Amino acid sequence: MLKVLISTTVRWPSATRLAGAFAESGCTPDALFPDDHPLAASRYPAGRHLYRPLRPLHSLRRAIEKSGPDLVVACDDRAVAHLLGLHAKAQDQADRSIRELIQRSLGTPRHYAQMSSRSGFIAAAREAGIAAPQTVAVETERDFDAALAALGLPAVLKLDASWGGDGVALLRTAHEAKSAWRRLARPPSRLRSLARAARRGDAHHLLAALCPPHPSLSLQRHVAGRPATTSFACWQGEVIAANHFDVLQTSGAHGPASVVKRVDDPAMDQAARRLARRFELSGLHGLDYVRDEAGAVHLIEINPRATQTGHLAFAGGDDLVAALVSHAGNAGQTQRPATPAGDLVALFPQEWARDRASPWLGAAYHDVPWDDPRVIDACLASQPSAPKSTNAGAFGLAAILNGR
């Protein structure tokens, strides 16, 4: 039976859904996660390993040695960076199995440096013939001014090594441009990082206070339109499954999707295949686009790790997890049932957290993990405005939704 290690450094609930999807596909999922993650409440992980932000590579190595996985699935960008860091450090003959595991899980590690650079990735995509807006690396304010003069307004300023909509600023005016540059081009002060560490209970901000990161920024030509996204599975440079979505609702102006609609789009499919081949990818990944008024898609960035729609199995689409398990050689694979009844999906808890009266919760398939009720309780309890009564949990949610 295939063993999979789910690795995450942030408290996103998507990691719990992947653990369930791999278990339903006949695998044994283990998980590496920080304190207070919903994975701690899930019934699916067979082995549980604590991620320690102040000793990340030690945590990862220890989890791999104890779990003995056949694959590692990273659920956030930092988790990918840790896998690459461990791969770079594992030079001894005794570490050969770790290097091979990481290569098997991610594909070719040497390509990830270019994928992690927003400007470098878009340059590679444009060279591959994929429609993508011009994106320029800006190291200094002089670079920024020159790029702004060349690309014009509006434009989008982006910070490398940021995710979830953070580190992105839409520049409509010269004043907004200057303000965004001042905010993103310098690391947060030590005092601010310490305050964030205390307020959010996240020791990563403590690390930022001790060793402030050097920001890497890029300026991207703005494309007017609505967001679209792809989640896809790869094996040794080939796409083995893909689902493409139009994003109908987001959590915040630049935040992740909360309501999606699966679509068939040859351009998105071709882009995924070209990029998988160009970067020799394996594992689960995602692409983000803007769909313009004419309906054409423009690629704006890659998520070189599993995304929040990666666990979904569509009757009219693909099952990414099942495809990956099959290619990884799981003889005991079981067929997962298609979960969404249609192509319209309200993601949980994202859309519930955005608007508890949202019409999408009734109009779309609401992707609640009813088979993992303690995860529902954990997700709802983590919301800032969560009521203290037990009615906020799985049973309360079911009663509210059934009453719509």
C-alpha cells in the first residue's frame, strides 16, 4: 500500500482534504503539520508529525525517517522550499533515499528556482508560447520606475515567496505605485515581525525578526478580467490529470478562490502540459490566470504545490489524487466516487467564512467534509467570529444549511 506524507507549514484546511482523498484512494496518509492545524482533528492521518518552525528541516527529515513515505505532497510554498532545502543538504550516500524521494515527489528540483521567481516563471511560459502578461524583475526603485514607465498603469506589483493574496498590490495611480513600493520593497521591521509572531501564534514571523528576508519583487502588466485557475497532477514531466476552473468568488480582492466552476478550456490544458514538460514536474500543482472580456486566458503565476481544489473528483472531469496514486504504483488503489454533483463548487470553509448568508452555499455543491466531522468543528472554531456554542460545529452547520 502506497504511503504518502502530507507536508504543510500553514494552517490551511486543504491539507486535511488531501489526506482524506489519498486515504479514499487506497493509500496510507501520514501528515507533518504545525500546532492547531485541522489535521490534528482529522480521522485520516495514520501517522502525525509535529512541524517546528524554528527547526523546519529537522522536522521534515524526522517525519520522513519515521514515516518512510513513497511520496511527499507539499501543501504550501514554504513546505516546497523545505523539501528543496533538504534535497540540497542530503549529499551523503546515506541520504540518497531522501534525495530520490524528493525528486520522485516534485520532479526535477533544479527547475524550482525559476518557478519560484515570478518574473522568471512568466519568461519561461512566454518562451513556451503561452499567453502571459509581460513581467519584469525590479530590484531597485530605479528599476521599478523604469518598468512602470514601460508597462504603464494599471500594473501589478508582486513579492516573490508570498501566497494567499499577500504580497500583491494593484497599482492604478502613481501615488498607489509609490506607496506599494515603499510597503513591499523593504522587509517588515523587527518589532512588527515580533508583534505578528505574538498575535498570530506563528513562529515564522519570529524568524523574520531575527533574519529579515530580502524582498524580491516583479512588476506585471495588468490584464483586466476575472480569475481562473487550474489544478493538475504530473508524473515525470507529463500531465496525468487536470481540472480547470473559472473563479466566481474570492476571499478578498486578491485572495484565494471560494467559489469555482469547472470548465473545459483547451488553452489552459495546453499551458499545463507545456509547463509540466518544460519544468519536468511531478506531483500536484496549480496555475492562476486572468480571463479577459473576450474569453481568452492569460497566465499570471504558478503554485508549485498542491492547491485547494486538488482533492476534488469530478464525474465529468479528472481525479488528480487517483491519477497520481496510479502512476506512483499503488496496487491497492480504490476508485473514489465523484463528489460534486455538478461543476459548481463552494469551497469549505472559505465561502462560509466569507459570507454565511452567501447564495452560493445553496446554489453550488458545498464541499463540506461531512465524513470528517471533527475537521468541520476545527475549521469553524478557527473563524474569528465563531460562536462559542456547540451549534457552531458540524451538527449546527448541517442544521443551518438544511434550513436554506
